[in-house]
Amino acid sequence: MFFHVLTLFPDMIRDGFTTSILGRAAEKGILSLEAVNIRDYTKSRHKKVDDYPYGGGAGMLMQAQPVYDACQAVIEGIQTRKKTAGEEKVRVIYLTPTGQVFSQQLARELAREEDLIFLCGHYEGIDERVLQRIVTDYVSIGDYVLTGGELPAMVMMDAIARNVPGVLGNEESAQTESFDDGLLEYPQYTRPEIWEGERVPEVLLSGDHAKVEEWRLEKSLAKTKEVRPELYESWAESHQEYFVKKAKKEERLR
Ligand SMILES: Nc1nonc1C(=O)NCc1ccc(Cl)cc1
């Protein structure tokens, strides 16, 4: 997986990338990152990348030309690497509150791409004409307004990388299991058995894996029903047999 990030702050991206999972995967050669400074593609003497918005309004906008040329340079680099000229349709993800909300499902889908280009905006926006020309996916990480697209890009790269085969060791990949089934994670415990007078739930010490799995699913369902009822409802719809079995079991115990 090759990550390409178009940004005015490449160091922010490079520093953020050398954290645990992404840094190790890069060492393994499974992931690769290039952070491209949009300012390197300005044609103006003063390296200008922004200008006033037509029609007035507060703040500045990023101009189209430097963004377009930086993106073209990355695409040419991809074509050179892949020895394909012209037919590459690389996905260009523009991070913006106006995009589709990012999810584990989209992370899994994007993890299948060989190359991903992330366009990180700043100021009040980017000239619409270059967005229309290069962006394939408008993606938001949530309904709040940040200063730029760099943090959202790093959030997305982390979540996508965890779905790239080989990035997670066996012991780590279990973590993604829980959300993958559409439920929130169950509560977790580790040593000591008693901490500040609080004991670990007995079932987790029992060594009875079936009972542990049953307990964990119950906790996930309770947490999901409380915090994300819409997720709970959709899970319940596609797991009718779980509730039938549970009712029968409770009937027997009565
Ligand atoms: N929420 C979000 N999810 O994805 N991105 C965001 C976000 O707030 N970006 C800030 C931003 C995006 C584009 C420009 Cl030009 C300026 C600032």
C-alpha cells in the first residue's frame, strides 16, 4: 500500500506516520508514505498557494494550480513505478466535513487499493474547479471542523493500514474483530486480579472459553444498545437466531 499525501505541512504527516503500527509496517515494506508539499508546486515568486474568495467572505482559499500540479506529479510517479502510462485511475481522497463519514467498512474497502492519494486542505477551502478535476472520494472523519485535513488523513491512514494484510501481527488483529461484527467492544481486564479492591469478573478467570465468549457478546450487546442503539438494531435484525436461542435457554433455566 502506497500512501501519498498532498499537504502544506509534510513534516506533520511524516512525524505522525512513524508511530507504532504504521512505522513498523513501513519498516516491513508493507506500507510506504510520501508527503508532498503543495507549496513546492506554486509558480508564483512568493510561493503563494492561497487567495481571496470570489464573491467575498472571510478567510482565504487554496488556489487550484499548485494542488493540481502536485497531484499530477504524484500520479506520474505512480505510473512510472507501475510502468503504466495514462490509464491509472488513482483514488484521490479529499478530507472535508462535507464528505461521506468514514467507517470501518470504508477502511476495509480502501485497504484493497494499491495507491491512495490524500488531499489535505487548509484555510477556508480549495478552489472547486480542482476538486472537480481530481477528487474521487470526499470523506469526513466526523461532524466537527478542524484546522486542516492532515489529522483526518492520519486517522484514515491508521484505520486503513490496520486492514492491510501483514500490517498487524496475529496478536493485534483480534482488536479489529469486535467492531467488524458491528458491535462495540466488550470491557477488557488484565493483571492484577484485584486492583483497588475491584476484582476481575469471575467468568474471565474460569478458563471456560465458551462462557467467556458468551459473556463478551452479552457485554458488547449491552454497551452497543446503550451507546449506539442504531448499531444494536441493525445487528439484532441480522442475528434473530441469537435471541431465539437466548429465549429458549432462559425458558429452560426458569
Ligand atoms: N471533520 C473533518 N473530516 O475530514 N476533514 C475534516 C475537517 O474538519 N477538515 C478541516 C479542513 C478541511 C479542508 C480545508 Cl480546505 C480546511 C480545513
